[in-house]
Amino acid sequence: MSTERLIYLPLGGAGEIGMNCYVYGYGPKDKERLILVDLGVTFPDMDTSPGVDLIFPDLTWLTDRKDQLEAIFITHAHEDHVGAVGHFFGQLGVPVYARAFTANIARRKLSEHGFGDETVTTVSAYPERVETGPFKVSFVPVSHSIPESSSLLIETAGGRVFHTGDFKIDHDPIVGEAFDEALWQDIAKDGIKALVCDSTNVFSKSAGRSESELGGNLEALIKGAERMVVATTFASNVARVKTLAEAGERAGRSICLMGRAMRRMVEASIETGVLGSFPPVVSIDDARDVPRENLMLLVTGSQGERRAASAQLARGKFNGIEMKEGDMFLFSSKTIPGNERGVISIMNQFSEMGVDVVDDNDGLYHVSGHANRPDIAKAHELMDPQMVIPMHGEHRHLREHAKLAEEAGRASAVAVNGMMVELSGNKPKVVEYIETGRRYLDGSTQIGALDGIVRDRIRMALNGHVIVTVILDEDGEPLGEPWCELMGLPETGRSKAPLVEVLEEDLGQFLGRAKEATLKDDGKIEQELRKIARRTTLDEIGKKAEVSVIISRLA
Amino acid sequence: MSTERLIYLPLGGAGEIGMNCYVYGYGPKDKERLILVDLGVTFPDMDTSPGVDLIFPDLTWLTDRKDQLEAIFITHAHEDHVGAVGHFFGQLGVPVYARAFTANIARRKLSEHGFGDETVTTVSAYPERVETGPFKVSFVPVSHSIPESSSLLIETAGGRVFHTGDFKIDHDPIVGEAFDEALWQDIAKDGIKALVCDSTNVFSKSAGRSESELGGNLEALIKGAERMVVATTFASNVARVKTLAEAGERAGRSICLMGRAMRRMVEASIETGVLGSFPPVVSIDDARDVPRENLMLLVTGSQGERRAASAQLARGKFNGIEMKEGDMFLFSSKTIPGNERGVISIMNQFSEMGVDVVDDNDGLYHVSGHANRPDIAKAHELMDPQMVIPMHGEHRHLREHAKLAEEAGRASAVAVNGMMVELSGNKPKVVEYIETGRRYLDGSTQIGALDGIVRDRIRMALNGHVIVTVILDEDGEPLGEPWCELMGLPETGRSKAPLVEVLEEDLGQFLGRAKEATLKDDGKIEQELRKIARRTTLDEIGKKAEVSVIISRLA
């Protein structure tokens, strides 16, 4: 019996949508050789991570074992798959493999961190394979919503794993390769041990729709518009950008791309030749001279991002162009849960300008990039694996996906971030729980999600902040009264007297009566003053403020 | 020609969904007698109002004219229509009129602020009318999602206004009066000047569905459940609570109500007799002894509220009851935009417990309480008014609703909070812009939305807080170095030295070199120290922190 084992360990993306980061290992227990599949980010929100710029998986487990790590494979160029590669390449220091378009984007990210183009190796599609340690890895083209998306076929002596990456079943995806059932069946012929499979749309009951269904609807919509048309979608959804641009062209409009990400993505698509044809575009300078009824802008900001083109247009001008009454703004996109407020706010700002906002209520102007439930079931059938491991989903998605597999008689398991699963047997077996979590990029520094910094910010935001200053003289006696400063708190409360004065009075009384032993002990003074300040704010304004106490002792 | 005018002035609810508050006036310009229709609240969120407990309309315009105010009329007992009545009754001091169920809820709210039951007058339905000043107001029963919802017929010498309140067209609403087309037509016979009409669902294209469609679906769902069933909906949706309870009873389950709001609403419904029959309920104590497969809980928290029953069950026990593998949790509700994160988080917590979560993806287990687009059009037809004023909607809803009216040849206008509209002519005319806004209930105090308190909280949450303390001696010379304290900021940055030390070094250098004139000027010191601290944090950690400077001068 072999002592080698084949393992799967998600560090991100399992138990959440976004921040994809999956480890595979093969070899003797605890000495496995490892590869990393995807290294993505997720995005902060005000509720849980105010002030944070980006969220990364915690790679401590992996960096502790970096001598076991062979390589990093990136399935496609979405931020939640490639976004962290620049931030962690320095710590991991192994080759990065990707197909041309993804490699182009990855190199741009690495160069921002000072790494050269040679750090990323461009790989052709299956049947080409990368041999590294005990792994043979090939990129199997699959339809999604960004060019050159790939599933990975990971072959080891312990069995073959098929990692779908993000995918949908689209036989006419406009940009990139169509879903190729024959290819899947061909790969499946030699037996698949584990299908590690996208779960995003497992709750969507009807079969997914093709990108090619949108062109006609969009053309009709744009033809019916009387003045300027502006459309937004994910910049990385190059197929949609093309669908929109072509529909606009057929409707007799000049196309202009606005927003950095939009221009960069189209640029990368042209550089790597994945785009095929694309309508001629006019520069922003030239766009200003095009009659509004002949102009269509394609802009960033489909999720309501404050700094993107759509939000700027909603607030006023962007690049010298302004929305006006009778213009149309189209969201050719779905709002990701959590982004509703930002998107709705933009819709209302446009409404105030008299702009007609069109969204995807009816499914006419957007299709998803992920496999729906029947498509997931079809993927299971095509690949006919020994076991199905659901990935890329919140817990509820993974659980539903595992049920779907099990109902069809396949072994499955719900494995969230940090659960190491052994794939060697006939069914998945959780063999270890790894400590994982999230790291925050905060300005230019990385902080831990649980180290208290963000918790303190949330507390200040909820409760306001009282700063108490006390000066003690050379003899340890209070010099004057304590001072208070407020931030984020009302000036007066119940007693109608200024809150600062009520606080200073209460704190001063305590200090005036404090025993010598107390006054010698900074920790004790701080603790008592905090307690009093919290009680006073509760009395006065009905909430316990956060309190910082600063004690200065004159030497 | 008459010099009297009929005016409409929304102070809340127009340009937003929630916080309903509408003024009507009749009389000579600027001397109109006034009535207030609804006095509701809206709810805070972390993005825009962290730490805030409730949001009220700013009633300054009205309190400045309270000698012109005749009365307050409450259309129904939803929080966004009645929630602020207790908070403002003291300032307005005029009679409150409502139908029995609404009056019951309003009295509970007023009593929390120390006002007696006599403050609210119970009114019977149309044709009874309240005569107050130049107004004759009657409560016209209408179907919605809470008992005794009413439209208001407001009759003046300047014309009759029909204010729909929240409504839907439901001919079998389970609880409360069915929508009565004949009654609407009868009222319309004498001519309606203005229909002021609910806009919430103007983007929902198909006709609304009846509450009575749900019972069968729910019964089948509950019968198929193998272990405990827990269902949540808005507590105030008494019809749904009844539909759920009856479906549970038919499926052979004992019903238990959990959560304060749920029990209070059913209590008020029983006290006022609006409920008709209701299945027998078991107490929470008894529920613990009922076999799980025979038990159904109806709980609060359909919007993911952290303190409600559903969130507590998701985190662990509530009232000694715990969810277990194989139980079912049903959201018989729609998630209000902005609440997605909280709801999804609960769904995933249940998923981790092995609980099957059912939501309303398919419309099987929930119907809306508002009129959809075809129902709104039907309301226009039935009432056949001279003009339509859309209310209760964000700007985009109001605009769409006005278009709908205009397409059918009716005069209309988009009027948001603060826009005073004269209804006296043949079409609506905006005659004045009133300064309005929001007030926040923050703990026990009211603060203004724009007075900077919440802005400071958001800044601390985004940027962290640096507190700088400087002591100056009797001669105005710095006594030692400045001190820094951090809250919500990383301990180290770019230079790897403690951020506090880098700050103290930079600030100390400035103080050491500062001229005497600067040191005499607290404002100047503060300004310079803040500038330096912000620059240093930007250098070190890539973000400009919020800075408070505390200067202590020894006398």
C-alpha cells in the first residue's frame, strides 16, 4: 500500500465567493509536494472591514512550507483569482503559470511590485502540460466571462483531479473558446478521481444562457435610445464589452471606452489577440465632438464603486463628459450582494438628472458567467468523477452542491477554507484543520483580520471616541482637572450641559478622591477613568463611548 | 378668484422608501392650516450612519408652524409610518387619528414616551370622517400587509385628495379588508383632484399576487419537512403570520411565536379583533417538550437583524431552543436592498448547522404588500384623478411612476422631500423648496445628519485615529516630547519602527524648532501637528489618519 497521499486544501474561496486560493499536494504525509491554484483577493465593506483596501487569504500555512511548493497556476484573470499574486509573489518565490491573456494581466500586477515579466510563464492550452514535481498540469479551455478561462487537469500518480475554475456552459461565448463537451469527455476517459467544481450558481435552477443571446436585445435597446447611451459591465468581461460595442456599432453609434480598468482590459485583449474583431473606438477627446445621439460610452463601475466612471458620471462630469436629460444608462451586469446600496444610489442620481436607467431586471441585458444547477449536474456527468468537491461558494452553496452530487450517487464533501481533504481513497476524507483567515491590505501595510485594529475602528464608528488626558505632577498628584475631547459624539446630552464638562466633572471628582496607591498605578487610573467615562456617556447620551486615557507624568 | 391654496409637502418618504411624512395644507398662502399624514422612521446602516439607532425626518419646518397644524393621521402601523410618533408628539402636540389596530400600536409607542392613551383617537373606516380645520379626512380600508391599512380621503373646499398610503390590490388578503374597487369608484364619483400614490413596486411589471396564493405552497413545504420548521417574516405582516401558522397547523404542527415584535403584533391583533381566527399557539416553555417534527416556530428577524430571533438561532440558542441538522428555516419574506449581507450570513450559519434554508427565490412563499405597475395603473383608472403625485419611492420610482401617469394623459410631477407642490390648479406646480433632511436618534439623543458627528465616526472608521498630546510649561515651552496614542491603526509601517515612535519623533522635531509666536498659538500648533501627523501616517502606512491634538498649558 502506498504511503503517498493526494490532498486538497482551500485557503480561500471555499465558504465564500471570491478570494480563490487552493492548495493541492501529493507525496508522503506532511512532506507532500504542493502547488497553488489561484491567488485572489476579495473586497472590503464598511460593516466588517472599514478603511481596508483589499482582502487576502492568510497564507501562513503555505509560507511555512514554501520549500514544498512547486508552482502557482492561475486559472483566469479575475481579481478574485489573480489579484493577490503581486502581493505574495515575493514570499512564495515559485514560478507562476498561466495562459497568455491571464499571464499578461498577472505580469502587469507583478510589475507593480517590481517583479519582471519572467516570473510568469505563458502556457498553451491542453494538451500542453507543465510538469512540476509529482504534478502534470494542463490548462483546459472553458467558457466563463473573461478570455482564456481554464479548468486545470492535475495529474498525479495518486490520481487525476479536474479543477473547473470558474466556468459556465456556453457554446457561443463571443470571446474565447466555446464549452467543449467532447474535450471534457475525452479527458474523462482515463478516469477522474476528483472533480473540484465551481458552486456559485448552484441555486439557479434553469440552465444558463449564452452570451450570444444578448446582442439582439442590446441592439434593439440602443436603437430605441434617443440621446447618449452609456453602458457599464465588469471591465474584465471582455466578451460583454465586445457584445455591447458591436450592438452599439450596429445601432449606428461611435464607441468610446472610459475608465482605467475598461481600457486596460481591452488593451490586454488586443495585445494577446483574444478579442478577434472589435468595433473602432473613438478617443475620449473625440467623443466630446460626437453628437450625443451617435455616441455610446462603455464605462467601469457596474458595482457602484465610488471612484469608477459610472459613479463619477452620476455625481457630475467624468473626463469632461456629462449625462443629460434623455440619455440612457444601462447596467449590463448583476449587482453582487452587498453592493446594492451603491448601485441604487447611482440609479437615483441619474434619475434626478432625467437619465433613463435600464438594468437587468428581465435578464435581457445580462447573462451570468457561472454554471447554473443543471449545468453543474451536466459537468458532473461529463467528467464522471469518483468524487465531487464543491468549491467557490459560500457554505450554503457548497452544501447544496454536495447534496446535488450525492443525490446522483457520487461521493462528496463540504470542505471550507482550512479543511484539508485527502482525495486518495474512494471518498473525500477531512484529515486536518488548518488555521486560516484573512489578511487586510490597509493603505500600504498588511494587517491581520483579527488583530483588533479593524475592531477598534468599528467601535469608534459605532460608539464615538472620548479622549481623556490627565497630567500628574512630580509628586504623583493630579495637575488640574482631567481634560476631555470628543470625536463622533454629540455636544450635549440629557443634562443639557456640555458633555465634555459633565465628563470632566465626573472624572475630576474621582481623581480628587483617589488614594495615593491608585494614583501611582497608571493601569488602575486608566481603568477607573474609562469606567467612569463610559458610565457618564451612558447616562448622558444613552451609549457607552470608546474611551482612550492618556496619562502624562511630569518627571 | 380664490386666494386659498391646497398644498402637498413631503418631509419624508419622497425620494426614499421609508420614513413617510407628508404635509397637506389648505388656506391663504403661508397661512394654510396643515395636517400631517404619517410620521415614520427609517433605519441606519454602517455605510452612512454608523452607531445611529433610528432615523427621523427633520420636522423643523413643521414645528416652526405648529400653530397652523391641526392633526396627525396615521395610515397604518408599519414603523416607516408610525415609528416616530412617540419621539415627536411632544413637539407637535396635536391629536393623532388612526383606526383601531394602528391606534393600538401608536398608543404603545406614545406610552413609551410618557403620553396617555387619550393622545390617539380611534376612528372608524369611511364613511366616518374627522373634521379638523378646513379638512374632512376619512380612512378608506385598503389591502396591504398589516391590518387596517388605509388610504386617506382628504376633502377640502379646494378639492379632494386621495392619499393611497401603502397599498396593494388583493381581493383575498387573509387578514383585513379586501381591495374594494366599487368603493374606490364610489369615492371617485365626486371627482378627485390629486391621487397621491404609493410607488414602491412601479418597476414590477406583472400584476401583484394575493396573500391567499401562499397557503397551499407553504402547507406542502412544511409537510415535506422532516424535523423542526422555523419560519420568519415581518412581525407586522400579521396576514403572513396567520398564513404561516395555518399552513403549519394543517401540516400537523404546534405553533410557537418567538421574538418580542412577533408576540406584540399578534397580541395587538387579538386585542383589536382584526385577526379573525388564529391557530392555538404553544408557549416557548411548552414548545421545548414538543417533538421537533411536530413543531413550527414563527420568529422575528427576516431582515437579518442582529438581535432578532433568527440571528440568535443562527448563532446558537434562543429561548433555550436550538436549530439542528435536518431542521428547516424559511424566509417567507423579501430581503430589503441593503440587508443582503446580514441575511446571507444567517443563511450560511444555518447551512453550517446542517439546516435547510428555504427562501423566496421562486415567489412560492412570499408576495409583496405593494401594488405592482399594472395595479398602480389600475388605481389611477379607478380614481381617475386630475393629477397623480407619486410618493413612497426613491427618485427613480417617483420618476417612473410620473411617466406612467403622463403616458395615460394625466398630469403628474416628481416631488421629493422638501418640494412644496400646489395642487390647486389643473396640474401640480412646485411652489417652494423647503429645507429638510434627517435627524438621527443616537443612543438617547437626537443629532442632525449633517452636523459632523457621524461624519467624524466614518472618518475614524476609515482612517483610524491618532491622538497627540502636548504639554506646554508656564513659559509656553514644550514640556518633554509630544505623546501619541493610536486607535484603529497598525503598530508599525514602512520603516518597521513603531508608528507611535515615528510620529513622536516627527512631531517632536517640529515643536523643538517652532518659533515663540507659533508656540503661543494653540490653533497654529494644532494645525501644524495635525498636518505633520497626517503626512507621517501617509508615509508610514499609506493612509492619512484622523488626528486629534490635545494641548495642555500648565498655568
